[in-house]
Amino acid sequence: MPLLRAFVRTARMIRHTPRLADGLTPDDEVLLDVPDDRLGPALVAAGRGEYGPAAKLLATTREAAEWENRDRYATRLAAFARSRPEWFDDWLSATPHDPDALLLKAELAVVRGWESPARAELLREVSPLLTAAADADPRDPVPWRIALDHARGTHASHTEFEELWAQAVRRSSYHYGCHTSALMYLSADWYGSHTECFHFAERAAADALPGSLIQALPVRAAFAYLTSAAGNLPRERLDKAADLAIALSGEYAAADPWPAEVRNLLMYVLIRLERWHDALDQLRLIGPYATSFPWDRLSDDPLGQFLELRDGVRIEVAARTPLRPRQGDADGRGADGR
């Protein structure tokens, strides 16, 4: 019987795997961390040593209170400045009190501090930079997201964390970046527990606005659980988190770069839960937009890891699809759609 099962599995893979590539972006067209149409030109200019477009972009997000975009752009620009600092050094020299330059300076300092073996000590030394960024525009929640990251690295107490969290939500009740930073602090790998992490994520998702990426917080909690060394949460709670993220993903168009990281993360969780058909659906929605997170947690080659697992999902779906699908089945799905 084992030999027969292996034969049937192989036959199914040979028959179905090629057609399951329908709707998937070809490997050579999948890109990693593609910047959007606003960030792309700023990064190109920074590569030429020009800071003007980056400064204008961040100023625009601040003036229009585009806090989610501001957070994403600041993170990407700081990552670029970490390896190519000349343009940013020129910006700071020209306008040292610019709120946008101060924000980037704080983000960059915290990122560099995290990379050091003396993390806690170095991060404590950069605390004044966070204060300067926050004071530069009291409306801006992004310095408080950075402060929450900073708190995790400096072993801040729960009381200190709660004070920072209160400042963050006072400025933006539904800021996704602040919520994800808080979730990490409350995870079992840091200063909380799986139960505390899930409780925070589920409560925030329930309160979130329609279409808000905050609805993906439970699937982030599921990721933290699945990548942790210990824990014993019921499978139903993980499936519920995945289902909520699937519903959120369905509210966005296919190949939309905005929810790309959420969809990549959801794909990882679905793979771990062996929900292969659902994972294949997300791959079709992801399109060409692979993201470093979560694949850089598994490999030094996140794009290669994404493509390898994408092939693996197709193979698993093919292996579970009957050689002659029953009428009404979609890709051999069972009654539960998995």
C-alpha cells in the first residue's frame, strides 16, 4: 500500500503541477520589495547622491498626515541610508532640524543599534534622537513606532511600554506600524506570551476599520507562535487568524503592492498549517510582489526561498488533486476548501 500511495501521488504531481502555474507570475518576473511609484524615484535619486526627492516625499506624507505611507517610506529610506549614507549625511548637514531628516536619523540609529552585540547599551544612547523626532512634529505617530522598537531592544518594562503605546495611539488609533511593534513586544519571544500576543492581536483586529491591515495582526501572532520554540495553542485559533487574513486579502486587488507583505506572511502561515489550496490562492494574489519578510527569517536568499516554496505549494496541491477530479471540485479541494 505505501508503494501504491507513492505511485498515485507521483502520478497526480505529473498530471496537475504544470497547469497549476496558471495565474502565477513567471519566476523571472517576481521581484523582491519593489518600491511603489512614489518611493522608487526617491531611492533612485538617493543612489545618485541627491536627497531632495526623499525630503520632498517625507514632507508630503507629514503635511498630508499619510502616516502609514510615511512609516513605510521612512523604513525603506533608512535601510538605503544604512548602506549608502552620503545623500543622507548631506541632507542632515543642510537642514539638521528638518522633522523628516530627524525621523530618518532616529530610525537609522535604532536599526544600527539592533545590529550590535551591545544592542541595549547602544540603543539607550540614541534615546535623545527619538525625543527630537517626536518633538519635531507632535502629530506624527511614526517616532512612537520607532520608540516601541527601541523599547523592545532596551528591555523596557511593561509600564514603560504601556506609556509609549498610549502616546502612539493618541496620535493614530489605527496605525499599523505601531500595532506590529507592540505585537512583537508582547510576543513570547520577547516580554509577553502567546496568549497575551493573540489577545492583543484579536482585540485590535476586531476594532479595526474596514480594509485596515490591522486585521492581519492575528496572522502575525500566528507567525510568532509557529516560529517559536514552544507553545500549545489550539489549531482552531490559528485557522481563525488565517481566515481573517484571507478575508482581508480578498478586499484588495490581485497584484496590489500595498498588502503584499501581509499576503506573503499569510502564505507562510498557510503553508505551516498545510492549507495548500489557500496558499496557492494567495500566491496568485501576490503576483510579482515578494517581500523580504517573512522569508528572510528562513533564508539569506528571501526571493529564492519564496520561489522554492511557491513550487512546493503547487506540488502539494497537485499531489492532493484526484487524477479525475469529481464534478464541482475546484483543483481537487475538499468540502472545506482546503
